[in-house]
Amino acid sequence: MIYKIVKKSKKSKARLGLLNTAHGKVRTPFFMPIATKASIKSLTVKEVKKLGAEMILSNTYYNYLKPGKNIFKKFKGLHNFMQSSLPILTDSGGYQVFSLANLVKIKGDNIEFKSHLNGSKHILNPKKVIDIQVALNSDIIMVLDECVGLPIDKDNALLALKRTTRWAKISLDYKNKLNKENKIINKQLIFAIIQGANYKDLRLRSSKELVNMNFDGYAIGGLAVGESNDIMYKVLDYTIPTLPENKPRYLMGVGYPENIIEAVKKGIDMFDCVIPTREARHGKLYLKIKNNLNGNFYKTININNSKFKNDKSSINNTSLKDYSKAYLHHLFKINEPLSLRLATINNLEFYLTLMKDIRKDIKDNRL
Amino acid sequence: MIYKIVKKSKKSKARLGLLNTAHGKVRTPFFMPIATKASIKSLTVKEVKKLGAEMILSNTYYNYLKPGKNIFKKFKGLHNFMQSSLPILTDSGGYQVFSLANLVKIKGDNIEFKSHLNGSKHILNPKKVIDIQVALNSDIIMVLDECVGLPIDKDNALLALKRTTRWAKISLDYKNKLNKENKIINKQLIFAIIQGANYKDLRLRSSKELVNMNFDGYAIGGLAVGESNDIMYKVLDYTIPTLPENKPRYLMGVGYPENIIEAVKKGIDMFDCVIPTREARHGKLYLKIKNNLNGNFYKTININNSKFKNDKSSINNTSLKDYSKAYLHHLFKINEPLSLRLATINNLEFYLTLMKDIRKDIKDNRL
């Protein structure tokens, strides 16, 4: 069985589950640290695992451009290349190609674009994106989708939705064909991505069309693109009930700790977000201030603030208890590379501990 | 006893020793990884210790400018601030103030300068440099010296020598005074720095004057400033015999592995150099190719070279045996921060293993 629900909360729609991947079982709800370019900022996968990660995310678009598909064929996948003993989900790159690449044109099912790195011309399409992810040997393949920003008018949202549905069908059929031809080494799962912006009828249509195709799991895309929490939560409220109970649900690119808790309560099982690693780079630290998840259970500090110059207190009480805020302040002020590393460790540990706490609270019907 | 010679090689003037510091005994000959600004590039002291370091080096000039002496007073020293369980030697900053600062003027015993960071005006003098190092609570204090480049005419070399001698006397007297007044918490050792460029009579004079003052150890400064190996070795050949047998000898800022081996054979006990950490930043890796120290026992590679793009072989056979050269090549090509970390680990481990091998070879009279 791919996904098994172990327990449902009596207090909300939250659930505990076990997701079975080629590289091991993962407990849901979980959060994936981001290794966009086959590397988590200044940390090895071994180190991220120690902090509590059970799965990581990498990106098809970036890995396709550099180091390129052939490297992954040679290494028999991303796990060997980056030395990951953890399962890996690879994002399809749909979001990146539309937001990063230049001169993007859609012709039929082909996306023509120029690399944001060196201007070289490329074409991606649903099958090619599957081929790349088969070479990456990721545990979860995401289908190519068209992710639109918010707000967007309904006509364009519908166009993107139709394309996303068509591409999902092409992707699934092609992946099944490769499976039959024994061209896929490991069991690779494949997830579809529900689009439809913030139009209820479009979301329901997208969900219905994709659920009918019977994917291994379902992602909700096109959120966390600058909209308010209200809009995001409303979309979740009408979309999640349309998803099959017994399949994993993945909310892409979300979010702040309170967004994650809220989405878990609504029945989401999987998360990824750049926040902990990106904000670490700027010295924003996530710190627990309570032993439970009620109310304001955490705070953020900007370690660059001069008030930390003489602060002898520990960065946190766990992995960085030996190091003072004053020391980390100093490292940021002089741009020492250790600053990024310590801040990233702090933030990832915060997010991964949050997920542990969430799982415990679901178990105890507190969430 | 501050320094104890444990064994003299039967094959050269190399010696094995034990240097007693406030933070533990250190086996000579040793190499100090550089934590100029209270941080080793992307590594904690705990990690550097695991790679084999027994002592590290930090810098008075940098720490004085940022984070400043008061922080170190508050933390009761650099060890607490940066969490170093290893002994620390602090360079006096003489070299840095003359090479980095702006509008440097010497008036009497005061060096007036503007910070290279923000142009702020400062004065350093021998006593102030001791005060800062007392605040840093370093295990070995280096006296303020005037380090001149090579080549230099004899008149100017003599001027710098005279100043260095006068400043050494002021430093030692002042440090003894502080000791008597119980203003120094731990046992801090104090080393003098022999100058004199490549003029034999000046080097002998500098050595004689400083040895007469009875310091805890002696450094040879003003080398590794761009001169040939021949000049460096010649200076060592006539300077080392003038140094007391029973005190540690420190060759500052040297150097390549072959320079270190040669200097050990001539009787040097202590080394520091930016090479392993600085060259790591540019992707230059030091790799052992033999199990002994004869002939070409190592090679360097530039991991940026495209020939490593598909190289599945391990970076090294020790700490980084799990990671391929192709992966590190990829990390450098996309500027991932993990690249600096892995390369620094490789190079520091190479240098620290070199010192272990050197000590073993002295023990067995092979070097």
C-alpha cells in the first residue's frame, strides 16, 4: 500500500499516515527541506536527517539545466549523486520555467524557453519532464503543470487548468508506458497538481478531472503566491474534500508555521517551503517560546539587530545550545560562511520539530 | 614546564615535543587552522578538532575591530565566544595593520591607522595589543612587530628590526606587570617575533636581542611574503641555530606541504597558513597520492575543471569518501555554500594528517 492512514484526529480533519516510498517509509504530516539544486544550503543530507527530516525536495528544472540529465543517468539517480539516504520528491519545474526562464512560449505541449543561466534554448514538455525525473530516480514525480499567479482573470485560469489536466494525462500515460517497458528502476510514485486559482468551480473541476485519472497522490498548487491567508484557507476548504481520503495530499510551497498547522487541520499531509532556508540566509531565526502549539508558540528574531551584539544567551536550547546569539550576530556582521550554516540548522530544526510536535498533537487529539 | 622535547630525529634536526597551554597540551610539530575573525570558514571548532587540529589561530587586529575588545571581556575570552575547546594562538595584528589598514603612521610606539572596514581612526601600540590579547584570553600572545616585505633595503629592515625589539621589550615588561597584578586569568604564554628580512647579520641580531629577553617561544616572521623557497630556507638555516633548544619555534604563515616538511627538518615546531582554507574557496584541493612523505606524495586538483564533471570517484578516501568529485564539481559550478565546506574539510584534513604523518616519521627516524 502506498499510503496508510494510521490515525485521524478527533478534533480536526488532521490525520497521521505512513507514505511508502522506494527509499523508505515517511510519517505524515511531514515537511521537506529544499535542495533545489541537489544541495541543501551548507548542509549534507546526513545532517538534515539528524535534524529530523524524513524526505527532501529537489527541482527538475534546475537539475535539468545543471548538471544535466546525463549525470543523473551515470549516477543512477539523484540519491547517489548527492548522497541522500532520504526519499526525494522532485518538483516538475513548471513553476520555475514560468517564473525564471526567458522568452517562454507554449506551442502545443512544448514549453520553449531560454535558460536563466546562460540564455541557451530549451524545450520541456510533459513526457520530457517525466524522462528527467526517471533519470533523477526521485521517489515522487510531479507532473508538469502551469502554475499561474494570483490574482488572475478566470479565462486565463481556465486555460492553465485545461493545459494542466491535459499534461497530467499525458504524463501518467507515459509513466505507465515506461513502467510496462521496465524502464523505471525503482517504484516511483507520481502526483498530479490541482490548479484553478481562487475560483471554486475551476478548483473543483481540476480536482475531479485529476482524481479520475487515479494518481498516487494529489498536490494543491498555485497557492502561496502572494495571496492572503484567507484566500488560501478558503481554497483549501473547498478543494480538500474533493480529494480521495486514502491518498497523500501535498500543499506546495507553504508556508509559515501557522499556515502549516492550519493546513494540517484541514487534512494536508505534506509540505515544502523555502522559508526556513531562505530566511536563514538573511539572519531571520525561528525560535520556539512554548512547549505546545497553542497561540504564539514561536517568535522570529533578526540576529543582525544590534541588540544581540552582547547577548550571551544560547541561539536555541537544542542543536545550537553551545553557541550564543552574540557569536551568531558577529558571524553575520562579518559575512562568515558559518553564519548561514548555523542559521539554517536552527530554522530547519525548528520546522522539523514543529512537524514532530504536530504529529504528537494529532496522536493525542490535541490538534 | 612550558615545552618539553620528547624525541629528536636521528635523521634531521626535527623534534617531537609537547607544548603546555592553559587549554591543554599540544603535540609538536603542529599546524594551526586559521580562524582570523573568530571563525574557521564554514566549520565549527568541534569539527576542526575532529579533523585532527590541536590548536587554532585567530587575529588581534580583526577581533579588535570587530566585534571589539569589550565583547571578549564580557565572554571572558575568545574560547567562550567562539566555543573553542582547543588552545588558541592570537597573531598580534602587526602584519594586518601594515597590509590592510589605511593611512598607517608610526608615531613613537603608536601605530595610527584607519580601519579597512569603515575608515574609523584607531591607535595600536605594544601595550594595547597585549591588553586586547589578555581580553581574548588566548593561550599564546604574539607581541606587536613590524613585518616588512621582501625585498627591502637594509636600512629599512634595520629600522623595523629595532622597532620590533623595542616593542618586544615593552610587551614583555607590560605582560609581566599584568601578571604580577593578577590581571591575567589563565596562564598565557608570550612569543617574540624575529625579523631582519633576508640579511643574516640582522636576523642574528634580532634573534640575540629577543632570546636575551627570555620569551616563552620564538617565531620567525617576515617570511612567506613572496620570496623564493631558497631564500626562506637560507634564513631558517642561519636563524634556527640561534634559538634556544628548549623553547618552541614557530614559522609564521608557512606554507605549502613541502615547505612545512623542510622547515620541520630544520627544527621548526609550529605552523599556520591560509593556504588550505583560502585555496578551498577557489576549488583547489590537496590530495594524498602516497602513504609516505617521500617525493611527490600529494597532488592538487582544481575541482572546477570540466574533466571532473562525470568523475564518480570519491573526493578523498577519508572524511569525504561518500561524495564524488562530480558532485563537488557541480556544487562549485552553481556556487552552493556546501562547496566551500566540503573543500575546506578536505584541505584541512590533508594538512592535519600531514602533521600526524610528520610526527610519526620523526618518531621512526624517517624524517
